[in-house]
Amino acid sequence: MSSAMRGETPEAHLKMLQLARRHFGTGGVQRLRFTLPPVIFSCLGLAREVVGAATAAAAGGGGAGAVVGGAGVSVKKLFQFLHQTVQVCACVG
């Protein structure tokens, strides 16, 4: 189900993933085993999208930063979220 979530902007997508992880965390160990991996892969797809957009912006003369949009989602923020989620997933193991 979490693979069907998609935000209109990268920032909205990340907020949805954060909310999903928080909500799934209240379901217990049995739920985490099956719900966190799709959240992780969705975040990896978002990271690929953000890097692609930043690369396109840099190639088009828009600067060399890895942030998309005004408020922006940085690759660092995405990988911090991924690290925290993978740590929880590893503890559930």
C-alpha cells in the first residue's frame, strides 16, 4: 500500500513517507517487517528523482546544488531518513 503513495512534489512525497513510517511504527514488530521495505524503496526512488532533477538543473545552468524546489528536499535529508528507517528495520530483523 505504501508503494501507491505519491506526493505532487518531492517535499510532499517525503512528508508522506515520514508520516507512513511513523504510523507503521505504532503497529508493532510484525507490521514493520512487511511495511518498512516498501517505504525504503519508495524513498530510494525519490532520491533518484531528486538527483536527476538536480543534475538537469545543473546542466541547464540552474546551479550545482542537490536541492530541488524552493524549500527543497536535499539528498542528505533523504539519506538520513533512509538510514533511520533501515536501522529500525534491522532491529526488527
